[in-house]
Amino acid sequence: MAVKTPHQNVTFDSVDGEAHGYLAVPESGRGPGVIVIQEWWGLTDHIRDVADRLAAEGFVALAPDLFGGWITHDGDEAAKMMSELPEAEGARLLAGAVDYLLGREEVTSTRVGAIGFCMGGGFVLNLAAQQGEKISAAVPFYGVGQAVPDDYTGVEAAIQGHYAIHDGFYPVEDARAQEEQIRRESGAEVTFYYYDADHAFHNDQNPAGNYKPEYARQAWQRSVEFLKKHAG
């Protein structure tokens, strides 16, 4: 059953009013900004941990709460929560998150990176397409859902994708076609990696049990190096 999460620690303005999220700041107190976009489960412990891990790598990481504090560990309920979030509403909230992060004094970069998982992977690509030059790097993990763009001509960010060969939600053939479409329409740097795994292989708390430690570590290392390369 869905419950409220306690992980919100910041409030910011979005087009539709106040929004909330979880902010993690590096020990140094300053660093380049990265947006972390949740899976369909909500702003869970796992997403908070991703933000904390990025902060440990020197980033100022903001995980916006797209579900207004609600989380679940039930697949049917998560699918329902995702379906009730209009793409346009999520995009506006994330645009507000970008502006909020860029306006914080701890953020040293003039653009931000973005990383997202499952539903959040779709929104990462959407954010890169909608925000153009504000996004320096976009890292979708097995991106699915309502926010996956039809058009990538607005993308200026470098893209690094992480997709699963046995993904039942997003077949690998679709991922390969998406990779070529982004490359063709955006002209951006595009690199996709494909893993011998199922959907959500990076999530060590995934209720579906698809976590693959070896591939998760490999994908994470690649992502951090990529975000560091393009931060600024």
C-alpha cells in the first residue's frame, strides 16, 4: 500500500506551485549540479541513496518528488501512480527543479546533469529535449513511460544510456532504435550500453528482484565518470 515518504528536505517553485525533493550536498559544500529522477515506486530509500552516492562523488544532487511524497512497493500500484502523472506536469516540475538547482549557491556549474531510472529514465530524455542547453549530460537507465520523447531535436546534452537485453518493459530492439533516433535527430554525443539483465537491474532494493550487482556497479561507474566529464 502506498505511504508517505519522509525523504523531502527542500521545497522549490514549479509552474504548478510548490514542489519538493531531496537534496544531497557533498562534504566540500560545493559542486556541479545533477538532477536524479525517480522510478515509478516514488522517492524511495534507493533514490535517496543514489543522490547521496552522487554527493559522495562531489555533486550537488537533487531528487525531485514527482508523486508528492507517496511511495509504494507494489507493482500494480506503482503502475497506477505513474499513469496518473501527466507527462506535461512532470516536465514542468522538473524544469522548476533545474532552475532551483542552478540557483543554489552550492552549485558550481552553469548547467546540470540528469540521471533517471525506469519512468525517470524517460523523464531524463524528456528533460534533455525540453531544457536544451541547460542540461549538460543525460543518463537514462532503461527509460520507459509517458515521458519518453517522440522527437529529440532539442537535445544538446551528451547522452549515455543503460539498457537491459532482457527488459520486458522496453525491448532491446526499441532501445537500439531509440539510440539511433537520438543520434540522428540531435547530433549529440550518444552512447548506449546493453547488459545481460532484466529491467531495473541497478536497483538493489527492487521489489521485482532483478538486481544484478556486477552490472549495477559497472553502469554506475560509467555514469559517474560520464557526469564528471560533462559537468559544467
